[in-house]
Amino acid sequence: MAGHSRRAVVAGTAVLGATALLAGCSGGEGPPAAQTLAGDATDLSAAPGRRVVIGFSAPAADHGWLAAITNNARRQARALPDVEFKMVAAGANAAAQRAALSTLIAERPDVIVVLPYDGKELNGFGVEAMRAGVPVVNLDRAFPNPAAFRLQLKGDNYGMGVAAARYIISRLRARKVERPVIGEIAGLDFLELTQERSRGFKDTLAEAGWSVANRRAAAFTVDSGQREAAHLLQALPHVHALWNHDDDQGVGVLAAVEAAKRGEFFMVGGAGSRQAMQTIKAGGTVLEATVTYSPSMASSAILLARLIAQERGLSDLAELAVPREIVLASETITRDNADAYLHFGF
């Protein structure tokens, strides 16, 4: 999947800018109205079209990012007068989500947006829906079969690793560090997204002749982040830089750093939580930057699903239809630009 991410058909921010897609991006208070609504009257793809029903399903919000996905999708749909939003509960696992989605197919919505528990396990649903004439927008966790979706929209996991490594390389070269000790706190190792993130990080560090000295796999939770960071710090008496894949588990990583009374290194986070951005802005911790994997993609998915159902395209593209694949760029947030990204935080 790493190579697949690097061959993105369209860079998300460039294509989606015309429709002001990036909207409603936190689980808390919403962004200003101008960032919630889809464009203005001069944007043909934002002009009201025929009324459409968009079905939606995503896993339960057991993580801040997942909560923001559902909140963003619901908020964006409410901002569109020509959209009816029909959400079905995902249930406790992939089988339960598949059952709920099969019921949704029978109701014949105009399009379905789904973030699956597991893309491979839910691939059959996508094929079934497409064969039934219901276009599917596959959000984030990819269906492996191209016949299972009309549009695949996702973040760039490989690109997150690349962005984190590039920031670390730039900072350490500025300090003239020749043989850095670099640590990595990953997420769940059995997930392909974690593997892609680590691969992007490893590949980019290798281009500088560097490598990861110690890597620990956490579980996207505060407790696991604290536990694995404590083990890493015990194994490495001196560190120059640390990349943590996920800002939720990063709360625990920072707690472990404080408990160990360590501060000789700097840290880069991952995904772009609001708390991480505020910590970066305030200073006083090792956290200097975070690389994005924004839940704003759910807002974008609703906007694009609407256009697909209405058989319209993006106004900034010459083509008459929405692309088949969009991979959103991973951007680097530092103290200098955190204010511009805060409303995207989860």
C-alpha cells in the first residue's frame, strides 16, 4: 500500500480547495460557518442540485479521531440543503457493520459513505452495493478490490512517516547532529496503516543515512503510549528525536517523558489533535510538531458523495466526474502555523 499511496491520483488539498471541503473538523465546537459550508454561489459544484440521500457508517467512536469522523460527516451533511443523511450503526465488529450496511443497501440510498472496521473484511459489501447500483465512497480503510468502490478517499499513512522524518532530518541537520539516536512509538502493529507509517519513516530516514534506534508499538491509547514510551526511554539513555504515530497516545508518551525527567530530545506527533496543537503552541514540552491525518476527510467524503449522486464533477477539474481516488497530503504543523490548523483538530 505504500507505493499505492505515493501514486495518488489527486493530491487532496489541491483538488478539494474549489469546493471548500475541509469542514467541521473536531468532535467539539464546530469551525466558523465559512469553513463548514461547501463553497459559494460562484462555485458550480457547490450550487444546490437535486436532493440526494447519503448513507453513512463508521466504527464506534472509541478514539478521538473516529468520533470526529462521524461528527464531521453529520455536520457537513446538515450544512447541505440538498442532502438527506442516513446513518446506520456499525455495531461491535466487521460482521455487525456488514449486516447494517446490507440493510442500508435495501433502502436504496443514492450513495453510501463507509469507513469500514476492516477494508478486507467489508470488501464484499462494497462489491454488493456497487452491483446493486449504489455508488460507494470508501473512506480511509481501503477496500482492496477496485470493483468495491466508486471513490476511495483516504489519508496518506506512508506520507505521515515521510513528513515526520523530513522534519526530524531538517531539525537535526540544522543542529549538525551526524549520528542521531531516533526513537519511534508506533500504533497497533497488525494494522496496515501502522506498517505504512513506519515504512515511510524508515525509508525517508534511510535517504539521510539514518535509522530508528528503538521502536515500540503502542495501541493508540494514553495508557499504552505511556507504557511503551517508558520502555523506550529506559532502553535509550540519550535520544535526539522521537516520532509518535498518534496524538491520543501521545498524551501518555508526554507523561512518560515527564515522569522520566527527560528533555534532551524533541518529539513529532501524528494525526493532528487539537490538544497536540495547543501543546505545540504553548511550548514547554518536547512536542515540537505533529503531522496530519485529518478527520476532515469525512466532510470531504460527504461533499464528494453528493456530487457523485448528482452526477456532477469538481469545478476546478476539466473532467466531468469526481476522480476515482483521492489521497490527502500529510502536512506538518509547528508552532508557526498551528493557528491555521486548530479548527481541523479532533
